[in-house]
Amino acid sequence: MMEDLRWLGICWSEGPDCGGAYGSYSQSERRARYLEAWRRLRDGGFIYPCHCSRKDLAHSTSAPNDTDDEPLYPGTCRARKDAAEFTEPAGVNWRFRIPEGEQVEFADLNLGQQRYVAGNDFGDFLVWRRDDVPAYQLAVVVDDAAMRITEVVRGADLLKSTARQLLLMRALGHVAPDYFHCELVRDSAGVRLAKRHDALSIRHLRECGMTAEEVLKMAGWP
Ligand SMILES: [Zn+2]
């Protein structure tokens, strides 16, 4: 991705390849920060260990209302009180206990006012995985805060995740950044681009001999 972006003429002032004041920029080197957040969430009673297997969840959950998203967790392990007995997160999944029924609202800088209902639009979500890596939601919240991010620009497929991340930020005492969610790029039939659209990937277009200027023009770059 970095190679392709550079080829397009898009540059950055911080990153895994050029360093910066808020490194490391590789999540694999930021484990201590994620662990500290896990401890704070555990101590604050915001998370609980969950032993449910993927198979358990497949049997009991209501169907997610959109196919991109994780299914609503049915709350099987929610009442567990043994979080304090764990000194390390490894070996079990950890979930965030969402405030059931709370409306999470934010003003997206591109798409306007957004509102999601905890327990309806999303359930108790993963913050740490059984295989001992922080889940996306936790890692991104910890990184945004530590790197003093003020504005997040990303795809509209993450709108609902923003609601989850706002709850996590509040639990950790972080100030939320502003969000600008972009409409997803779609093909001529209106289907969002995915791996099967590889014919339209930057790398492929480049290999076919298109110039960076031609690719930007095709993408509607001003
Ligand atoms: Zn469980």
C-alpha cells in the first residue's frame, strides 16, 4: 500500500518507513500500550473474559443486520465477575460490556449526524483475542490517543465501529477525534469494490501501464 501510494504521489510525514515523534508505527511493536489499556479496562470493570467459541455464537446469535459486521453477542459471559483474576489477557476472548440501550451519537464531518444504539446496532465487542492479540477496536483507540490524532478519515464501512470506539475512548478517558467517513468506492453496478475487483487495484492499473496521473483522473481527483 505504501509503495502504491508513493507511486501515486501521496506522501506522509510520519509512518513505519520514515519514523516520527509518535512511533513505533507498527502495531506489533506497541503491545505494551495495548496491555496497559487492557489492564485499565479490566480494573474499571469495563471488560470481561468470554469463553464462547465461534461455534457457540453461531448457534445463538441473532443475524447481524448487515453482513460486514460481527454478529450481536448474546451476552452469555456478560455477568462473569472473574476478570480481576486474570493478570494477562491471553487464553480467552475479552469483550467490552456495552451500555445497553445507550444512544451513541457523533457528527461526522462528511456524512452528518450519526446515531447507533448499543445493544441493538452492536453488542459486546471484542477488545482482546484468545490468541493474545488486541482486537482492532482497542488497538485503533489506543493508537489514535497516543498519536494525538485530531481527525480520522476512513471508509463509511467503519461508521458503526466509530460508535464502539467512542465508548472505548470514554472508558479510557480519551478525548475523541473528529471523524470524516468517505463513501465507499463502487463498481459500475453499484457493488462496493473488494478483492475480486483486483482488475481495478492501483497495483494492477500500474502494471498495465497506466500513469499515476491517469489513475488519479479516473478516480475523480481534482
Ligand atoms: Zn462468552
